[in-house]
Amino acid sequence: MATYDLIVIGAGPGGYVCAIRAAQLGLKVGVAEGRATLGGACLNVGCIPSKALLHATHELHEANHNFARMGLMVDPPKVDWARMLGYKDEVIASNTGGIEFLFKKNKIDWIKGFASIPAPGQVKVGDETHEARAIVIASGSQSSTLPGVTIDEEVVVTSTGALALPSIPATMVVIGAGVIGLEMGSVYARLGTKVTVVEYLDAITPGMDAEVSKQFQRLLQKQGLQFVLGTAVQGVERTDTGATVIHKSRKDGREARLDADVVLVATGRKPYVDGLGLDALGVQMTPRGQIATDARFATSVPGIYAIGDVREGPMLAHKAEDEGTAVAEILAGQHGHVNYGVIPSVIYTTPEVASVGLTEEQLKAEGRAYKVGKFPFLGNARAKAVFQGEGFVKILADATTDRILGAHLIGPMAGDLIHEVAVAMEFGAAAEDLARTCHAHPTFSEAVREAALACGDGAIHA
Ligand code: FAD
Ligand code: NAI
């Protein structure tokens, strides 16, 4: 048994960042993690492996579609799927190993195994009970499924199964046109799989700026993904060769069936709290099954806190990380804080899609007077040079004060470009502040400046 200032349960982006920050601030920290490697869902079966496969298949797409245009004459590349999965596993291992190194460097104890909380101030792992002044639950989330759909992780898979299929399927049905469905759907479409995405709502990526969503769907269709929208999945049946997805149109109630070698269920994730013993402790939960917390991440039980996917808010690694930092600072007597109004979100397809702040739909619903500055990547020399002129940057600013309220991008490096706007928003900048900042030429970021200019007198290259 050991006594700690802080025990964190879960070593995902929320938990490991919390542990490191707390150790930096002088706390004695232990982290309980039941997985064989650190890093949580993000590093093991989420952000990192999906980005590795997106990268490899993007390169394949470039070789097949754009190399010859640039005078690079190669035989069409062949895919060695086992090696591609091996590359993905290497990327995972180097990242999870990196967290283990950081734990050692910061003198954080990894308490190996799944933990429960028998009483406030106590964490039990195996037969050992450890004491802690504070406990932070960062146990993350797991895939949710639908009634009538049984996951077997072979033919009917979640993202975890989709990241390690034994072979490249000829056909795949993806249920859910959210982030996982479109990222993993893109991976397989680029590998030659015929991908059909079935979505309950009438548009892909619910919550996203509607103009971006439409353009995104158009570009994905050009890449071969097919969409069946406004359709509720009723069930999935296993067949001799794969599975059949039974779905029903929400408009006319017509039922139809789709056969596929593999079905990816990507209809959202839910908080993971199994085995923690929260019921017995009386920890209050929200109606959506999340751990209820106050603004300082405290649960209803003194000394127990919760961060990341297990509590409310977007299920994003960087949101979990920022909450980890904030709660560590609060526990060390500082004033940790997360600005939920400026959390970027990114979809790592080609082109990338990124947004921060409010959408036009939200501004309209709030009845706020706003202006729109838009600039197409077709007017950006660098984007044209790399055959990625099809997206745009859209900046929304207050009609009177010019203060930036949101930005929505679809185009090359959108996931990196968005941070220029995020930083500007953190400083309360006006669109004119971005517009007057000198941007290097030729960079994709000039498109952001041009959109900011378009909020005022007008872009130069439009
Ligand atoms: P997790 O990362 O889920 O970590 C929780 C950890 O707690 C797990 O390792 C689990 O084993 C451990 N644990 C649970 N219970 C116990 C217990 N009782 N005792 C000990 N250990 C326990 N987000 C992004 O921002 N960008 C992306 O590109 C992105 N891509 C994704 C791709 C996929 C396919 C998926 C599934 C998710 C993706 N996400 C992405 C979401 C991101 O992975 C999560 O938001 C993030 O991992 C949440 O971090 P967390 O620390 O809250 O929990
Ligand atoms: P999601 O919430 O993004 O999308 C789920 C989709 O499934 C929605 O469009 C929803 O309308 C649809 N759906 C629900 N029920 C349905 C039904 N019966 N039939 C058809 N469609 C149905 O969830 P997803 O993609 O599973 O991702 C889970 C979480 O992981 C997300 O919250 C996301 O934040 C995170 N993530 C983030 C990534 C990133 O930041 N790049 C990448 C992957 C995941």
C-alpha cells in the first residue's frame, strides 16, 4: 500500500496529462491503468492509429492520382496490408512508450491494473488498496452500439476492429456519418473498398457548419464514398459472407437492405465507468450516463474529481488534456481553467475539416448580428500547387465590434490553420487584427488572412 497526494484512474490524454502536470507542481502521483500500455483509447485505438492509417492511405491516393500530373512516373503502388498495420502498430508503440518515459521522468507510479474506489480517499487495484488525498477519474469512453446490432469485432466492428481488420474488405457499410465513420470510411475507400455510409440525419457531421458539411460530402463522394442519408438502421444480420444492414427511410418508411463484407458501427461513444463502484459511493451521474461535476471538476463526493470523455463536453483528446491540466492546477492550489468556447475540432480526412467557436446556424439561433468573411482555396497559390483548391475558409465576426466569433475551414492543413484563429479568439481579436497580420507567402495560412480581410473591405485574391 502506498499513500499519494493524487491517484488518477486512467492513463488516456486526460489522465496522463493530469498526472504529469500534478507531478510538475510537486504532488506525489500514482496512475491506475488496466491496459497493457499507457495512452488510453487515443494512443492505442483512437486518434493515433487512425491518423497513421489516414496518412498511409493519403500517400497511396497521391501516388495513384497526382504523381503522374507532377511528372513522377511510378508503377501503381501495391498495398501490403500486413505491413501497413505493422507501421500503424509501430506508431502506437512509439507514442505509448513515450508516455511511459514521461511517467518515469516525472516520478509517477504506474499502478498496473483496473481500479475501483472502495471509499473516498481509497483506490483498490488487485489486492492492494492505496490512499490518496484526491482521486481523479479519467476512465474515458467506449463505443456505443444500436438496438438490433451485435458487435463481434470481426464482421460487425467498432473503430477498434476497423483499425485491425485481417484483410481489406471489398465492401463496407459504415453506420453513422460522424467523425469516426468518415475518417475510417476514407481509409478504406482509398484502399479500394466500396464504402457506403448510412446516416440517420439528413446531413453528414451533425453540428458542423452546414456549408462546410455540404462541401465535405461532395468531396467525399468524389473520392468514392456513397451516402444514404435520413435513414435509420433497424438491425444488422450476419450472413455467410459478411452481414446485411437493414435500414428504413425516415421520410417514407421504406425499408431496404445493404450487404457488406464488414459493417462499421460508428454511432457515438459513451462514458466508461464499469467496475469503479460509483453507485455504492453515491457519485451523481447525468441523465446521459456521464459523471456529474461542477466547474472545478469535483463530483458530488468530496475528494473525487472527473475529467475527459467520462464527463460532459466534446469527446476530444485535447479537451481531456486541458481538463487534466486544469484539475491538476486546482489540486495544487492554483486556478486551472478551460475555455470551452475555444476548443477546436478537426476531421483528418483529405481535405481536412476544422472548426472553432460558433457556427452560422448557432449565431442565427441566438439572433446575433454577424458578418461572414469567406475565401476559397482556389485563390491560394500554394493550395493550387498541391491540387487542393476545393475548400474554403469562413470566418464569422460580430457585425458591430468585428470580434471573431468562429471559423470553419475545409482544405489543406485546415487542422493546423484553425489554431491561428483559436489563438486570436483567446486574445479577443477582431477579424481586422488577423487581416493586418503579415502572413508569409506562399502558405495555406494566407487563405485565413484573406477570409479575415473579407470580413472587412474585401479579400485581395477573390
Ligand atoms: P481514454 O483515452 O478513453 O482513456 C481512459 C483510460 O482509462 C483507458 O486506457 C482505460 O483502460 C482506463 N481505465 C478505464 N477504467 C479504468 C479503471 N477502472 N482502472 C484503470 N484504468 C481504467 N480525439 C481527438 O481529439 N482527435 C482525434 O483525432 C481522435 N480520433 C479518434 C479516433 C477514434 C477511432 C476514437 C475511438 C476516438 C478518437 N478521438 C479523437 C477521441 C479521443 O480518443 C478521446 O476523446 C480521448 O481518448 C479521451 O481521453 P480520456 O483520457 O478521457 O479517456
Ligand atoms: P459521432 O457522434 O461523431 O457521430 C455519430 C453519427 O452516427 C451521427 O452522425 C449520428 O447521427 C449517427 N447515428 C446515430 N444513430 C444512428 C442510426 N441508428 N443510424 C444511422 N446513423 C446513426 O460519433 P463517432 O463518429 O462514433 O465518434 C465518437 C467520438 O469520437 C466523437 O464524439 C468524436 O468527438 C470522437 N472522435 C474524434 C475524432 C477527431 O477529433 N478527429 C476522430 C474520431 C472520433
